[in-house]
Amino acid sequence: MIDAVVTWVNGADPQHQNKRAKYLDQTVSPSSYEPTRFDSLGEIRFAVLSLLQFCPFLRNIHIVTDAQHPVILDPILAAYSNVKVVDHVDIFGEHADLLPVFSSRSIETMIHRIPGLAEQFLYLNDDIFVGRPMTPQDYFYDGTPIIRGSFRSFPNPALQWLKSKVRKDRPGYNAAQRDAARLAGLKDKYLISEHQPHPMRRSTLQTHYKDKVLELREQISYRFRSSRQVSPIGLSNHLEMARGARVEGPFDVGYIRPGRPTGTELQNVLSHLNENHFASFCVQSLDQMPAKDAEAIINALNRRYYIRDA
């Protein structure tokens, strides 16, 4: 029994914008509150459809959001009873006094608390799509997540300190996974995971934080992403690795960001998507794409993902 969890926010919602403005601390790194972190151009629809089409083994798909309703998913919600919307209040529970939070790391730390969540689940952001037919064995081995990524050596402490001074509080993606590895007890190398669906176990973070209430509240107390937060995905991955989980190289991951690729190269990548070349596919910051590229991407995703047998 495997579930999926997708986090989503509609950054164009005036109420959500006002809420963010109300709690914004100007000492936070600008990269933590730039609009593209919250903007949505309908990517969530493709993310959910990709799971329905290419991961038929999933029991439930949980959409985690903050007092919002994804209207674009209404046809899917009507057609598929196993697609459910979950509010932040439902997962924060006794820690709801810390809400609202806008940091994905705060939210991801709590997704294991989704009511009724299966022990095994896939986690993905709403800009990540499954690219071809997959099986449970692609993600789990004997009930344990298969961890995929590339190893890196821990940096020299002095060099890391210097970089922290130059880059200040920029909450980097790689650094958050490195810090998670240290928290999990690794000392030599750490693993960087791609922008892809992440297989996880509900009990892993649940067990880690069971007797660490203060550590948990510190992690989830940041309203906007902070360099003082570890990556919950990285923490889960490294805890699983410490327990002997299989570690393999990355799947074929398609990745598009503004201006890279573009033109003919972009068309080639989109053709590859339609030909099952990618196990997963990430379209980062669609809102910042050149208009022509954004149109090509949306057209390709519409061709690839649609409601079937509804």
C-alpha cells in the first residue's frame, strides 16, 4: 500500500499574499520569499494526472495546502475519490500555533502526520511529474525506500564558514541536504537527491522526532525558508541510508528552468518526454519562462497528461 503527497500553494490568491506580507520578516533571505516560490500556473494538475496515469499502484494522493482549494483539480476530484485535499492545520495538529508557515521545509517536515497516510509514500512538489509507467519496485525494496542521488564529500569547515559569510542566509538546496546528513549522523559523504518523486516512510521522521519536540518545533517554526532548517527529504534519505537502505544513481530526470533549455533544444526535451525518456520531469519556475517557451511546455504537458477513463 503506497500513497503520494503533493504540496501546493496558489501564490496569486490575495488572501495568501496578504498573509505572507503580514508575517514577512525583512531579515529573511530574499530568495525565501520571491514570488516564484508561490506562483502557480496549473502545474498541480499535471503532477496529479501524472501520478494517476503512470503510478496506478497508488492508493491515495494527498494534496497539502494552506486554507486553499485547488479549483483546477475539481474535475479530477470529482472523477477520482482517492485524490484528497489536506490542510496545514491537519498536519500541524498540536503545533498549529506556529502557523502560518510558507517554508516548504517546515511543511515537508510535517507531511508524515497526514491522517491515514500509508507507511510507504511518494513525495513530490507540484512542479514535478512522473514521466513514464512506474512500478512500486522502482521506489521501494522490501518496503524500504530506494534512495537515489549522487554522493559528495563534506566541505572543509573553514571554507564552509567563509561561504556562509559571503552568501549570508541563502537557504541553498544542497546545503540543506548536507546539514540533514550531519543531523542523521553521517560524517564522510552526503547524498544530493534530484528534483524527483521521493519515496519515504511515514515512520522514519515520526520516529526521529518522537522524543525531540523542541527540535521539531525549531525546524517548523520558520515561516519562510531558512538556512537554519535542514531538508526533511534529505533527513529522511540519510536516516534510511544509516539503516541500510539501497542507494542507487539518479533516474532519468528531465529538468527545465527559465531559459534552459529554450528554442529547438526545448522542443527536443519535450519530445523526449512524450517518448518515455524520463522517469520524472521537473518544470521549475514556469511563471518566469519566456512566453513562447511557457506555451510550448503547457501544450506538451496537456498532450502528455489528461483524465483517462473518468
